[in-house]
Amino acid sequence: MIRIRVTSVFVDDQTKALDFYTEKLGFIKKTDVPAGDARWLTVVSPAASDGVELLLEPDSHPAVGPFKQALVADGIPFAQFTVDDVHAEVERLQGLGVEFTQGAIDMGPVVTAVFDDTCGNLIQIAAMR
């Protein structure tokens, strides 16, 4: 059986990303070990500390910059996180200074919103009805 243990989001600065993903989003640091010029740096949800890890992966590969820029230019989120209540989470995150490119939108069976993670990505949050 195949399972997801680690998935990644490309970030332009691992320290800044760690601050944002822990202090703003509420994730907790799981792993932080040197990996050459960077770090193997993961965060997890406090609701599932043994669950899927999000690798804050350096975006230093030459293909990554243009890829990320194209997604942002087209308003396409790179990743999606689940929340219980999108409206409440938008309000909480805006109170922490997080900038949204799309406020909470009711799309029938799902409510979504999109924010800038300050590390070169748009991230979507969603809640199923």
C-alpha cells in the first residue's frame, strides 16, 4: 500500500517559511536537520503530529522560479490545506497580517480562500460543507 508521508512546498527562504508556517498557520516543526547548503525542514499539523509532513523545500532549482511565478501570475494555488471553517480561518489569519488574494468563496460543496505564504506561493484553504 502506498501512503503519503512527506509532501513539499518550494520556498525562497527556509527560515522565513518556518516562521510563517508555524507562527501564522499554526503548524509545528517536526524535523530540522542540515542537508548540504539547506535543511531537511518539515512541519506538521498539531492535530496530526505523526501525520503527513510538509517539507519546506528550497526553491533553488532553476526551473522552480519560473514555475512558481507562472502559478502566482495566473492565481493558481500551489497547495491546499483543509480547515474546519474557511470564514473563521480567513478572519484569524488576516488578524495576523496574512494577505489573501481570494477571500472566502462559497463554491457549492466547498468553501475556499487563497493567501500568499510570503515565500513565493499561493496557498488555498478549503472546507467541505
